[in-house]
Amino acid sequence: MLFIFFSPSISATERSLLYPDQGILDLRGTQLDEQSYQNLNGEWRFHWEKLIDPLNREHVFSQDPGLLVQVPSYWNSYTLNGEKLPGMGYGSYSLTILLPSNFESMLCFDIPVFDVAYTMYLNDWLIDSNGKVGTSREEEEPWYEPSSFCFVPDSDTLHLLIQVSNFHHRRGGFWKSIYAGGSEKVTGKMEHRRMYNYSTIGILFFFF
């Protein structure tokens, strides 16, 4: 599996294909190309107070399927055993993506800011992190920075696992969309965002 990392991330007008349902995004009937670009908004699985080890995820999922939650969202909007979750704590988000058979093109992900630290795995590979995830305020190191990465899938099934913790903000989770698409589309949008950031910085310096 080949990974190529980019930062910072970008925002864009979405062109949605399908939406995750019950923790699965089925793209097998779609035509993915360099211009494909969509958000991953929809129904993910979420395990509260569990930082799931990617090598142990199948066992955990067989014992506890977790909550079905809408993302992007903060987890204090989720209900567990009849009670809403607090803003501070930790948990794991997961999503399975089914790709068209024999898909061999570059696929890119655009990762937003999480509150307040995360570690991301794709098919058990560590692909991205921000700050240091922890189970307490002392363990956690918050950080806010979007990022992006591209890779060539070696399987038509992708398992996305994201450990998130928050002990420094009043709400935890991720409140912006994750995007996925062709490398040409994502890198083009990244360059657009980079130029926008440079222009904004220039204007601020001018006024200063």
C-alpha cells in the first residue's frame, strides 16, 4: 500500500455519490475516476470509551457493534443507555468502504480538524494522527490541524478506524466532513485552499 501525505486540508463543494449506512459505504456500483469527489457524511459506528486497537477490531465489533451515529457531529449529541454522552471523553469511529472490483487508481482522503486529538488507521495501517489521543486530560495532547493523504488500495474493502479523545474542549468528535476522491480532484482543491490561505495572510499583513 503506497501512501502520499499532504497538509493542510481543503474545503470544497461536494459531489456526493452515496452515503454511509449502518457503518458501510457501498461504492461497488459507482464509477470512480480522477474527478470523483464526495463527502463521507452519514451513518458511522461509534464505540464510547474504547480506543480500539486496529489489530483487535474484528473481535471488538463481534462483541459490541457500537452505536450508529450521524457524522459529522459532536458526540454529546449521541445517546447511550438513555443518556446523552458528555462533551469530554474518548471513543472510536469506524467505517467500512466497499470499492468497485479491480479498482487500482489513486484514492485520496481530505481530513478535517477533530476535537481535540485523533489517530487514524486504514486497513490496520497507521495513516494519520494529530496531537496525542488519551483517556485523561493528562495523557492527551490537543492539536488542531487538517491534513490529507493519498494511497493506492490493495483491497476492494477499506476499514477506516479513527480513535478520538477530547479533554480540552467543551465538545468532542469531528464536526466537519471527511472527503474522499480522485487524486487530481483532491490535490487541485488543496492547491486552491493553499492559495486562499496565502492570500488571506497577505491581506492580514497589509492591514497590520
